[in-house]
Amino acid sequence: MDILLTFAGNRDPFNPEAVQGGYTDGPVLTLLKERTFAFIYILTTPNTVANARNLQQEIVMRGGGDGDSGGGEGGEKTGGGSGRVDGYNSRGGGNNGNAPVFAAAAATDSTSTPAPAPAAPGYGDAPVPGPVSMKISTQIKVLLIDIPDPTDYEALYLHMFRHCREIMAEHAPVHPRYFIATPSGTPQMQTIWFLLAQSGAVPATLLKITPPRFLRPQQSAVSEIRLSLASFPSIPWPSEQDLDTASLLLRKEKLEAERGEMLREFGGLRMIGKSPALTTMLDTIQAVSQYDAAVLIQGETGTGKEIVARAIHFNSPRKMEPFVVINCAAIPESLVESELFGHEKGAFTGAIQQKKGKFELASGGSIFLDEIGDMPLPAQAKILRTIQDGEITRVGGVRAIQTDVRVLAATNRNLAALIGESKFREDLYYRLKVIDIRLPALRERQEDIPLLVDHFLSRHNHRWRQQKQLSREAMHRIVAYSWPGNIRELENAIERSFILAKGSVIRAEDLPPELSAPASMPNSLPGPMQGSDARRSISMNQAEPLDTSATPGPLSSQLPTTESLSLLSTLQAPSTVIPSDGMDLTQRLHELEKTYFATAIRQADGNREAAAKLLGIQPHTFRKRAKEKFGL
């Protein structure tokens, strides 16, 4: 039985460079055309998880067998920051153990036209090799090496050694032959493969895969690397203590990296949006973050309550201390006290050792009680006492333990109504409500929607190495929708549309069903257009028609700026009756805006900066729009 060990690199499953108009197989797929393996272990770091998934799926697809996407051995990370990627344990079909993994496809009618090869995920529209039938039973497993730096020699060596040792122990009874594909992965990974194989730590044969452009006529793409063990220096194998110490150091490094990432993300209150509602909220967060008072964050589901809690913590003097999150709705009532305050050994059946509670773990930092409105009444009493006295007692314990914790709580429920129903303690309510922050719903900050869409779309483009954009009609429908699920619903809608869009343009039909119906324009404008009405009107009437085939431009060009929306929201509705045969509202709005620009320039005696100030617009925005849109 032969077993393959390999990393998934940036050239897997396909080479990113097109050769003669099409993409070629990456190193691993090239190897599998010539060699047969009963087991394939694909190692990956977080940066190349997508490559590993795509590689595994491509192998299974070419095999014609069933991919087992169940939990299997996936999901659980082992000590030391490594584990199996959840849900990626697949088995190919067939029963011939002698043919190569990718055997030749069955002969077809010479008059038939083969179907075009699919496009490589993330590589544009160039064709890639089509699926070829697999005739053997091959088990494919993806193993995650969860380290922050994929070029760290020491961390890579320890975790690659641990994985290889576990694989060899699993297959020891059948005495398999091991092979290592060296081309995929970073130079550090390749170096460690050589160390493991040549030192005897992993008794494997190293395989070289020659890129297609370097192949000579009749040369095989796969060859074995022969090095003399006698002339190769020996290296000591890491002990169990070394592996455990490395696990602890890695865990500490990951926590420090996560804290640094949190500080970069939430420090400075860089939240997305420029609406007055968001600006007011940021001012409040900035003020309360410098003190230790309890904060109650209230808002509809999906408005970002946890983000606000993190922003408060990571802009406070406690930012280098723990930030502990508790979902009060997810803890069974019988375990609430144990989770919050901890327990002593033997306190109840199953308490086989002492456990610290969340309040104790958060000492010196902040604790975030999410969905506080769903907490059972008995636990509410205990939390009230903890807030008042600054101490906790573990379940089964007798000694009071001092804690220094700032309490942040959040809910999407009406706590005042719950108090009237005797489902929430009034005294706890006022203890938590020292500072009350109410988050605006997304429909109350509609001018922030394009900025949020731009952020989510950029994130997916960066993650999947694509350049997708929204059509104008898709953007108009997104802005016109009420978003009852707020930012979370918007984020999910963008992700869904990104995945389902067949080309580089996300069109209206790619949006979720609830956004698929075009928004209707009001038949009349009875009075002054206020904020959201003005935005809705202008968002549905661009200078260009709503053509789904139109090539989208930057998001900032698809919708008016915040400044122009503010200007238009002050306009009065036309005093004349709308003609029975209709009118060109887009042209009318264009003329009105142009009139204001021209009037401002005239009043400022040609000074563009002063004219921009008159209209409350940034000078560079004013100059660009005046020149490019109005020819002024």
C-alpha cells in the first residue's frame, strides 16, 4: 500500500499561469496521473486552506467516486495548533488497485464533441483540464497545521513531525510505503520534508514533479529524488516534552497575534459608515471606553452589538487584558452558574476537576454578556451580586474570590417589557444601564449601505482572488431594501450573491429572492423629501438607465455621495403637477444638482474650494463632479 504526503500550495490544484490559452494541472494533479496511492494526506496552513479544499474536490471529481463531506475525522484541532479540517475526508470510488489514480477516460464516439473544460476556480475564464475517471479506492484527508507564520521552521518541523508520526502509527500494521511530493508548499516546508525523510524520521521516498514547460520529449513528469542516507547528517527527534512545550508556546503566540489583530481592527474606532447615527454612536463609544462603568448595548439583531463591545474594550485601558464573551442564550440553565463562576472538584456529578468560571478568567479585563435578556432569573441574582461586590464564589466552594471585571451586556429584547412580565430583574437592569448605547438599524443609516457593500465585496474578492462587481440595478435594489436582519443580513446576502454570480458582474437576479423584485417609484411627492425619501428617490434614478448588462463602475460612482444626498434631502417637491404622460425625473434631478453647483461657483466668484464649502461637499469631490458630470 502506497501513501502520499503533500502540502497544498499556490499552484494547486492548477498552475496560475495559462499555457497556450489554458491552465495546466498543478504538481499534485500531475503526480496523480502517473502514480497510484491508497491514501493521500494533504497538509495545509490557514493561508492555503482554500487550495487544499479545491485540490481535494478536484481529485474526487476526477475520480468519479463519492466525496464524503460528513464530519468524519474533521473538525477537532489537536494540541499544538494542528488538526483535521472540518468536513474534508473523502473517498474515491472503484476497485482496481493497479491503475494510476487518474486512469484514461473511456473511449467515446469519435463524432461526438467533448464538453468544454470548466474554468479554474479563481483563475479567470481560461479552460482547465477536464475530469478523468479514477479506477481505484483512494482516501483523501486534509490536515490543518494551524500556525500564524507558514515560514516558521521550528513550528513547521514540530507539527509536520507530529502529523507524520500519527499517520505512521495509524498504518503501522500494514507496513505501507510512504512518498512525499516536494514541489507544493513554501521553501521552508520543502526543506523540512527533506529533513524528515533523509534523517529517517519519516521513511519516505521524495518525489520531484517537473513543471510542463521544463519537460523534455518523452520525459516523465515524476521522478524520485535519490540522496545517500549515509552522507546526510542525523538530527534528533523531538520528545513528547518538546512537542508539548511547542504547543504551549504556539498557543501563547496565537493569542498574542489575535490580540494584536483585535487592537488593529478595533483600535481607533475605524467603523464603516459616515451617517450621523453612526457618528453619534462612535462619539459615545469613545467617551465610555475610558471608564469602567457598566454598559448596556441595545439594538436589533444583526446591528453589530458585539463589535461595539469589542470596540469599547480595545479602546479602553483594559485593552491588553482578556475580553471574554458569553452567549447567555446558549448555556443550559443547569450549567449557567458553573460557566459564569466556575466550580470546585466534586461539586456535582461529572466535576472531576476544578474549573475557573468566565468572570474569573476575565479578571482585569472585560466580560461581554450577550443576549442578557435570555439569562435565567437565578443567574441574574448572582451576576447582580458580582457587579455590586466585585467577587464570585465557585459552585461547591466556600471562599469568595475577588474579581476586577468590567461588565458589558447586550440584548435585542425589550428589557423594560421583560421587567413588567417578571422575566428580568429591575435592579440588574439599572445596574447594567449606567451607560445605555442604542444601535441604529441599517434602515436608519441607509447612506452607509454602499460603503458596507464595498467592504464585504472587497473582502470576498481578496479571499477568493477575484474581481467581482455589482451591476447598477443590483446596487439600487440593495439600497432600497429595508434589511430587517440589518448588517448581518446584508453581509450574508453579499456572500450568497458573490458565490452564485456566474461571471465577474453580480446582477440583480443573483441577489436573494427578497431583493429580486425591483423597487417601485412613488407616484407623487406630496411634501419635502426627508433623508431616507430623498435617498430612495435618487438611488432609483441614476444618470444611466438600470441596465443589468451595463459594466459596473466603482461603488462610489454607482450611488451619490453622502454630501449630494444631504443636499438633495433639502429639496422641495415640484410645485407643478406631474404630466399625465410622465416626466424624466433623472434628467430633472441632474439639472437641479447642476444648477446648485453653478450657483455656488458663481457666488464664490469662481473659487471652487469656497463653492464646495457652501454646499457642504469635500473640495476634491466638488471639483471632480463639477468637471466630469456637469462640465463646469
